[in-house]
Amino acid sequence: MKHFAFATVSTLAVVAGSSVLAEPQAEVLHWWTSGGEAKSVAVLQEEFASNGGTWTDMPVAGGGGDAAMTALRARVLAGNAPTAVQLKGPAIQEWYEEGVLADISSVADAEGWADVLPASIADHMKCEGTWCAAPVNVHRVDWIWANADVLAANGIEMPATWDEFNAAADKLQAAGVIPLAHGGQSWQDATVFETVVLGIGGPEFFQKALVDLDPEALTSDTMVQVFDQMRTLRGYVDENFSGRDWNLATAMVMNGEAAFQIMGDWAKGEFLAAGKKPGEDFLCASTPGDGYLYNVDSFAMFDVDGDDKKAGQDLLAKLIVAPNFQKVFNLNKGSIPARTDVALDDFDICANLSAEDMGSTSDAGSLLPSYAHGMALRGSQSGAITDVVTAHFNSDMSSADAVQQLADAVANSY
Ligand code: BGC
């Protein structure tokens, strides 16, 4: 409580220091429009308002944020950037290189972010040594979600290997249950693909293939096996999968129409928003194999005119990293706090597993950035990979052709 009172006073100091008497304003671009996401972003809107801020919402629907990023580019090109933008991974540094981001180091220093954020997360938030983004959370991408009753009714345990997954899926299919709830959108294909790369290739292979873009790894037999498994998974989705939103796929698991979904833990936000209980109604397990794929949501502030907007940016940055927001937001969102000093007692078993695995994989060197969620590569590179993954998933392309196309696409990206 004492800590919180101190934090509130220092918010006012920061705001007053940067822009005397200005009333904080912020137009905030984000893509949090599903049930669980909307509930989560409302936490920030409420905190901003209760600290005197006026929030102008700019939601751009579309899981994974592709549509939001297109909208952002249009706004910046028109010389009318939003005040704060949900942005992450190397895209932060790419926008910094374009000279359009505001420096939020004064807030970060006043709030001691360097002392409460793991170095790996802090690095993503920095641009040439200055702080240019504020981290909201850590989402884990490599998760399988399951309907507990459907598994029990079919005598199936959560799979620990891809072979077990395939055997379970065959059994479910024979029983008339859709094994895998999936939405045929390229970012969802990429999400599944990267968990298969991690599971079949292992953490070192993931690093070589999807972080270092090593041509040998991209054309290896291991990558052929990855595409073979993607073809197998394609056989487990229902025929109406094309274009389906991720949260509708989550709903299929919730209502027992499908057994599994492979998706980051924003899916848990949907289960929770619908009143479902982890371990009872739905189950969570990391996808088969070692390692942990992290995806850190963050907000970058754009260079805008006006003391009210600058005050809004300082206030938002301060609130985002403050302990109360990190706790309440992440309880709703399905993720875990980016700060290391927020107690997880009120968090569920899936969140606690995520935190434990994040610690152990960090020690083991297998904590890896998600390529599918923009944490590992520049946009043109990840886009080139995703195009091939989607083209393979939606055609009868052979695995051998897919690896060749993958290597070519990466070589031609920059
Ligand atoms: C974001 C999540 C979001 C998900 C679905 C991910 O890239 O990191 O915050 O919930 O996309 O839109």
C-alpha cells in the first residue's frame, strides 16, 4: 500500500515536470478488440482516466496486429501519428530509425525500470540506449489449450510429444470431434508453425532457423519434418477454418466443438472472460518440446506536438509499468507481468507455469523470441517466412518445395 501511494505521487511529479498544468491526453492505437483483450485494455483506460487523463481510443481489429500496423503507417505518413501505439519487438527500433518516436527515458529513470525489468525485456524497449517503449507483459506463444471434458470423454491426456498429439487427434477425429481449432489467417498459421519448429527442431534449431536465418537450417531435413507436421496438422482442422478469427477458434474449444487450440496465452484471456476455470474447464500445457517462445506487448510513444499529449505519454508510460497495472491487466490478459517484483499468488496455474518456465529456460538459454509475433525479425523478414508457411498450409505444396521457397524468400528479404 505504501509503495502504491509513493507511485501515485511520483506520477504527478513526472507529469508536472514535463508539462506544467497540462491535462494528459492520449490517442491510443491498439488491436485489443476480443472479449478478453477489451477487458484488459479497459484496465489501462480506467487508470488513465482516474489519474486525470482523457483517452481517445483507436482500436484496429485483427489478431496479431497486421491491420493495426497498416493503419499506423498511414497515420504516420499523413503526419498525424497517434500519441501511443501498441508496438513490439524490432518494429520499435524500425520506427525509431524513422525518427518518429518520443524518448521516454525520464519516466523510465524516475520509475527505476532498469531495476524491475529483466534485461532481456529491457533491451527490446531501448533505442540506442534511450528508453523508447514501455512493456506491458510477457505472453508465451507455445501453448496448447484443451477442453477438459472432451479429452476425458475420449480417454486422452494432454500430449507431451508431437506423435502423442497426432495419435490423440486421430482418435478424436474418429470420434467425430474436430481435433484442432484453427483460424486460417497467416499470423495464426505462423503461430502454429513456430511451435512446431521449436518442438521438432529444439531451441538451438529455432534460434538458427528463425532468429539467425541460417540457410542450412532453413533447408535442413529437420525443416522438412516441420513442414510434414504442418501438413498433418492441416488434416486436423475443420473445413471452415479459412479466415476464422483466433478467438472464434478458442470458442470452439470452449464449447466442446473442438478439442485443442495451439495459440499464445491471450487465448486464456478468452476462457477467463467467459468464466471458464483452468484445470477444470480447460487445460493448458506447453506445446511438445523444450524452450519458451516469448512475446512482449509494449507501447511506444510517437513524437507529437502539444503539452497535453506529452503529459499523456508520460502518464501512460508510468502507469503501464507500475505494479498495480501489471498485475490487474495481466490477470485479465492471460499473460504474466513484465516486472519481476509482482507476486503471482493471485495468478492461475497456467500463469505460474509460464513464469517458472520462463525462469528455467532463461537459465538454460532456451528462452526465445517469437518470430510469428514480431519479436525476432524485421517485418520484411518475418513476412517473407509467413508467406511461405501460409502458402504451404493452404495448398498441396510438398515439404521439399516449402523449404526451398523458405530459403529463397529469406534470401530475398532484407
Ligand atoms: C499480441 C496479443 C494479442 C494477440 C491477438 C499478439 O500478437 O501480442 O496481445 O492478444 O496478438 O491479437
